[in-house]
Amino acid sequence: HKGFDVQIDPDLPFERAVQRRDFTINALGLCPLTGQLLDPCDGYSDINSRILRHIGPAFCEDPLRVLRGMQFIARFELTPLPETVEICKSMNMEGLAPERIFEEWKKLILKGTNLSDGLNFLKHTNWVRYFPELAALIGCNQDPEWHPEGDVWVHTLHCMNAFAEGRTGDNWEDLIVGFAVLCHDLGKPSTTKIDDDGRIRSPMHEPLGEEPTRSFLSRLSNQVDLHEQVVPLVKRHLTPRTFFKDQASDGAVRRLARKVGRIDRLVRVAAADIAGRPPRNDDFPEGPWLLERAEELKVKDSEPDPIVLGRHLIDRGLKPGPEFSPILEQCFEEQLDGTFQDVDGGLSFLDHLLESRD
């Protein structure tokens, strides 16, 4: 963070030094000579009372502290004092490097136990305004039959808590799924309408969630790989339910794996979505069903790789050119439909295909 000078003073008393810290819970020390707890800001008491309290005026020097408050609240189930909320309202996010912002969101998603309280801290401090894709969820109504919990913001908070309960400990996988759950309904504000029958619907909110998801993620991080893993999950988070209802074919399941990368991720997102509708307590048979199908087809945690490759065409005397792509694509489509499942079968199909073209 820029905008201030740094001075080192080895003789500065601990009691004065901690006045420049962020929260009282981070202002404790231990005397190396006596073992005495140093607690000039009464942080130990705040820890026991689960209170988040800023220390003083120096808190404003680094606006990242608002986002630190967000993830502390989520991780340690703290309650912010009204005066801490108020001072956060007076601060702004301008000048913060995206890398620093992302680290706080990362801690929220990977370490938070009560993510809803952390996210609500953004709302109460009005820092949600710096994330307009999330702010748009507030007040976006939903059909009360399917969403008795409230608007899309409230639904998302419940979904995030459900996600936290099911984290796997694989940080990369949890990060992808966590952001996908957070973003899964970002398409609703632009698509929600009241039909002639009085029902609230959000048609096409899955695919139309791509743009706001990319916008939100790009504000946090330039990790393109993360973006590309999250977006397909947002665009297809209702697919497990529709596949179960329609008893989708093997080919459809394989194609889904190709689109989302890992079906087990998609099931986790869909499970959090279903769980985020209290007091409804819907079963989720779609999840185990789809995971079992994907396991049988060997696409649960990976997408299918094409069996027939360009080198196989070269081996048969074809020269690389525009005709390669449609041939390989046709072979891959047949593979996804189950026409063949190994190299021998793939090459046999290729030979028949080439013969029919002659």
C-alpha cells in the first residue's frame, strides 16, 4: 500500500507501537524475558468475547484492513463493534493492489467457517459497492416457493456457508468451487422478471452469469486459469438437476465433463445451491447419481481426452491442413457418444471414415 512513509524506531515502546496495528485481537505480545502477556489494547478480552474492535485513528492508513475484518469475522465468528463498522464506512478501496485484495478473499473462502457474516460485513460497511456484481444481488427477489430464504444475496450467503461445511482441504479445488458458489447467481439481477402468472423467474441466468463473473474475478485477480475454471461451473450449475430429470445419455455426461472440466466440482456447486434455501431441506439425489455416472465413464474428475489425434492422420498419409479439424472433431464426437473407447476402436473408426471420404 502506498501513501505513507515508513520509519524504524527500535526504541519505540510496545504500548505505542501497537497503536498502529489494525485490530485489538492483533495487538498482543509476549515479553521474551518474563513471559508476561502484553495487552495494552485489551485484545485478550475481545478474543474471549469474540469482538472485532479497531485500535484507533491509524486504522485508516491501510484500507485493506476492511477486507481483513471481513475474513477475520468469517474465520473466527467475531462481531464487529458499531464504531468499527462506522470507521470502515469512511474508508475507500482506491489504490489497493488487486493482489492484496485477492489474498483476503482467498482467506475468506479457504478458511472461513461462517462466510455469511464476513460477507455481510461488506454490506454493513458499504464496501460491497466496490464489488457491484455482488451488490446487485441485494434486493433481487426470488420466487418464495423455491427460495423462502429471501433475495439472491441471502441465498448466496446460505450457499457459501454450505460450501464451507463441505471444503475438501485441497486449496485449489476449494478456491474454484468457492468462487463458483459465490458467483453462481450473478446472472439473476439482469434476468429476473415477474411473469403474467405472478411468478418470479430468472430465465437464462446461468449463461448470462458469465459476464458479471468474469468482471468480478478480474477485479480480484489476473489468474486466468482460475477464471476459466470458475465460469463453466457458473454457466451450468443447474445441469445436474436437468440431467437427472432427463436421465441424460452417456454422451451427454461426457460432453458435460468436456465443458466444465470436472464433474465433481459441478456437483459441489449444485449441492451448495440446493442447501442454500432454508427452511427448505430438499434432498439432492442428482448429485450422487451424476457422480456415479461420471465415475463409470471415467470423467468424474477430468474431461475426456481425444483418442484419435493428428499424428494418426499423418500416419495415414494426410498432410496437415484445414481438413484435419473436421475429421478429428467427428472422431471425437463419436468417441463421446461411445462408438469407441480405446485406440484400436478409434483407429478402426478413422479408417472407415477415411474410406468413406475417398
